[in-house]
Amino acid sequence: MLSTIKHYCFILIAVFTLSTANAQIETSKWKALFALGFNSPSQDGLVAPFEANSINFPTINLGVQRMFTPQLGAKVDFGYNRFANADNTPEFKTNYTRVNLQFVYDATRDFNFLPFGTGMLFHVGPGYSMIKPLGDYGDNKTSFLNAMGGLEFHYGISRTVSAFIDASYIVGFANAFDPITEGFGSFNGNMLTVTVGVAVSLSGCYTCN
């Protein structure tokens, strides 16, 4: 009798573990990402004597992520950044907008020392950047290809929602300004972004907390 009870307990535990794992995989398949933070443009992307603040707000990132396996996936994301002039330099404001398709690697399993409920993801991929100066330099628009890479740390709030912090670097593949006046208030360099956001599951356990 005791051995039979142990047998059924083992089956129940196995089924519960498997269903929980499957639910976690399902909730991870599709996610919406929302993040807000700051940006720091490289000064060599600006024409002298224009200089930008080293820290600028806001940076807004919106994306949709699809995991094809527990560790490998992809996401499409949109980023909006604004930066302005530093003190004692010509006054300007510039909008930097980008769209990227990125590969995602969930490295949580590779770093088993991470606390329970936390995760670490790498993302990298190509994209397109669009620069729009405001005010007096509004005609100096430009656009170019980019490559973006970053690292995210996630903390699970529930089975369907996690908070995360993301640090990313965007490398721009832009031509030099010719003539140089095309660069007044514009930008053709790299950018660092740091954001805090939430990831919300769009698949799987819809009724979970």
C-alpha cells in the first residue's frame, strides 16, 4: 500500500513539474516590451562646435519578442531618443529614432548563480536610424544603417510580467557630413542607452497572476 502511494505521489509531482515548465515556456513565447530611460550620444557624431549633454532624457523603447526555443528568439523593437545641447554650446535639439530586428539569447541557464526569479538576456541585430534636428536646423535630416547590441537583467514579478533593466549600444554606419553644414544640429555617430521597463507575456497563461 505504501509503495503504491509513493508511486502516485511521484507521478503527481512529475506531472506538476512538467505542466509548470510548459506553462513557463508558453508564457515566454510572445512578449511585449516597454522601457523608459536615458541616452548618451557619442560626441564624434556631432559637428564642432555642437556638443550634446552626456545624459539626455527621454529614451523610449517598444518591442515585441518571440522565443523559438527556451534560449533562442528574436525581437522587433522601436526606439525614440531625444538629446539637446550642452551648456555654452550652440542651442539645438535632435530626435533620434530607430527600428531594429534583433536576435535574442536567454543566458539564464548559463549563469546558474543568478538568484531565483531573475534572468539575463543578450540581444544583437541590425537596424535603421533616422535623425531629425529640431528648430533652426530642421532641414539637416539624415538616416543610416545601424547595429545594436545589449544586455538585459529581468526580475519576475509574476508568471506573466517581469521588470528589467537594459543597457544597449547602437553603432551607426553613416557617411561624413558633406558639406559640413549638413551636420549642424544633426548626428551621425553611436549612442548608449540605459532603460528600465516591463515585459508582458502575450501567450500562454492568460489567467495567471
